[in-house]
Amino acid sequence: MATKLPEAPRVGMVSLGCPKNLVDSERILTKLRSDGYAMSPDYQGADVVLVNTCGFLDSAKEESLEAIGEAIAENGRVIVTGCMGKEAEVIRARFPNVLAVTGAHQYEEVVGAVHDAAPMPPSPFVNLVPDAGLKLTPRHYSYLKISEGCNHRCAFCIIPSLRGDLVSRRPDAILREAEKLVEAGTKELLVISQDTSAYGVDIRKQPRMWKGQEVIPHMTDLARELGKIAPWVRLHYVYPYPHVDQVIPLMAEGLILPYLDIPFQHASPTVLRAMKRPANEAKVLERLRNWRAIAPDLTIRSTFVVGFPGETEADFQYLLDWLDEAQLDRVGAFRFEPVEGAPANDLPGAVPEAVKEERYARIMAKTAAISAAKLQARIGRTLDVIIDEVGEEGGATGRSQADAPEIDGEVFLRDAGHLKQGDIVRVAIEDADEHDLYGVPVSA
Ligand code: SF4
């Protein structure tokens, strides 16, 4: 017996105005067709009707409003797009029941609005790829890339020559991806890019509509919206620019995790200058103090490079003293290595390998001691923990809000056999070692 595929939703289209608008209508319909939608030649057969409006002259606007009115009267489920989308409030005042209003050339929004209004029924024969895409991570956490490339030119890095300058993704596309991931079971979104704090600098003047409201392509606005979608949102690769101050209150409110991954790489002003690092300013320690005053549980993870060309013993000692002050929670360190094509390779003052080794051992000892003391201070507290794995003998492994997967520590639980991967539970912390915590789930 032949397998019957679920029937595709039907889309009706009323296209007004000039040939440019007609081409837009064709593009929208082509995309919807390739997404599996069927077309309806009349109002009655349509699950949703698109009205692509013209707003060139007052007479064209009036014609557009009449067409919207007719579609509402005949079908009732109407999405408005095109030039009159700029006047969404006029349309909504006259037709409060329109499902969505998007502007000209906003293909992604209008197609997204159709998907929301008339979702495609899932079919394993048609949807070879799940809605959330194919993932290499477990279902309960996902990396979310918000931009590609980088505007900085750090001396040891070849990313800009490989990937070019920063290109930010549209905020609505990121939010739609986040929503799909959460629908597919993701509890924790790990926001990544080369420089998350620079998100949107290239598209700053292009706000996009998301759920009926404009979202500005800026790290704070994006973080706030992501916080409404996923239980846990973790920001990676953030530089301590002044505007990062704005995301700290979101952490204090519990909208995003109180966690920042800031690749400082060094603290000595001379070395940072030679490295050509961004946000290299003297007030970073003061900034960290202010952030912790607002969000006391803020966890800061970072990485450092030792043995960069020209690094003196005084520079290195400056870094160790700075770490005493900064009290970072998690630190990774690397010995400088020349990467083919990186400008740093031509710098004078190469540090001998033995000196690099010795500095590496010293920075690791220093940061491990700070991190261990911070973990000890968590004993006796009750923390939220996300479950990564449930063992066979009643134990489970998870992570606290202070631990990103793969790079930070873990929380080992006893009496946790009843839990499932992806659960977020309250855990009484009973013990700690240099890297990890130990505890037991407590009832809500
Ligand atoms: S190290 Fe990071 S910030 Fe610097 S150039 Fe490379 S990608 Fe950009």
C-alpha cells in the first residue's frame, strides 16, 4: 500500500503594485514552494493569504488597504507584506486581526510568518533533516553561531585572513534558529562567534521584526530575546567593552546565565599592545568589580597566552598579580606558538621554550589555586545543575551555571538515577576538588 503523505498547507497570494513587487511575490512563493507549501488560486482554498502591498501613492495605499480588507472578509487568515509594511500601525489599526505585517524585501520574515501561521506537518519522508538541523552535540545543549569573521587583527591570529571581516547574522534568523533548537529539546544555548560583543556592528541600522517587535542587532538585545526562548543562555567570546556592562543586569534578572567567557590572553599593557588585542584598557579590573557587584554569582572564564614574543619576566609577573586581583573562575593557558601566516611570527624577542614552560607551570598553579578556592566556597550551597548523563548505578553527571560543556568542570551527583539528560535540578553541593563539584539532588 502506498504511503500517504500529509497534505501541505495552501497559500494564497494577492500581489499589488509595480513589477519589483511582483518579483518579490515570486521569490516568496518560490521559497514557500521549496519549503513544501501548495498554492491556492482562490481565497476559499487557502490556509493563509499573503497580501503583498504597494505604498507608493496615497491611491496605491488605499488600494492595498482594500485588498487586505477583502482578504480578511473572504478568508480571515492574512499576512501583509510589501511597501505598506512600513505603516504597520495603520494596517493594524484598521485590521487588528492580521496575523503579521512585514516590510518590503523581508523575505525571511514573511516566510517565517507563513510557517508560524500554517506549519508544515512533519513527515519523515519529506523532512530528512529535523527542524533544528543536524547536531553533533547532545540534544539538550546547542551552539548558536551569531556571526562569522572578525574585525580585529590580533597579531597571533589568522582568523581574519581566513574568514574575513565580521559578518553578523540577522537577529530574527538567529532567534528563529534558537526557537527551533529549543522546540527540539535544547535547554542550553551556547552563543558563539569570534567576537560576540561586536555582534551587529555591521548591520546596526537594520532592526528586524521578531514576534511583532523590532529587534536591534546588538548583543544586549539579542541576549535578552534569547533569554526569553531558552532556559539557559551562555555567552562565549565576549570582550570587556563598556557596552558589555548592559548584559550584566540580564544575568542578575536570571534571563541569561551569569557567565562570561572573555579571552583576555594577557594583562600586561605592553604585551596586549604587541598582541593588538581589542578592549585593551586599564579599567578592566574595575569593570569586573562592578559586574560582580551587580551579579555576584558571575563566573568568568578566560584563556591566556604565555611566552608571547617580547614578554619579559616583569610582564609575566604583572599578569600573575593581575590574576590575583581578577580572581577568575576558570582559566586555560597556552604557550605561544607561531601559526603560519600570523604577523606575530615576525616580532622580535622570541621567548625560549624552557622559559615558556616555566611560565606555563606558574600560571597554571596560580589559576588552579584560585579556581579550587572558588569551588570550595560552593560547598553547602544549593545550585541549579543541568544533567548531561545519567549513569547505571544511581549516579549522574551534570554542570552548574558556572560550567560550560567540554571546557569547564562538572558536578557529580549521587542518588540521581531518576533524572534524565537535560533535566535542570537543584543540587546540594557536598564536596569539591580542584575542578569539579559533588552533590545530591534536592526536591524542588
Ligand atoms: S584572536 Fe579573536 S579577536 Fe583577535 S583577530 Fe583572532 S578572532 Fe579576532
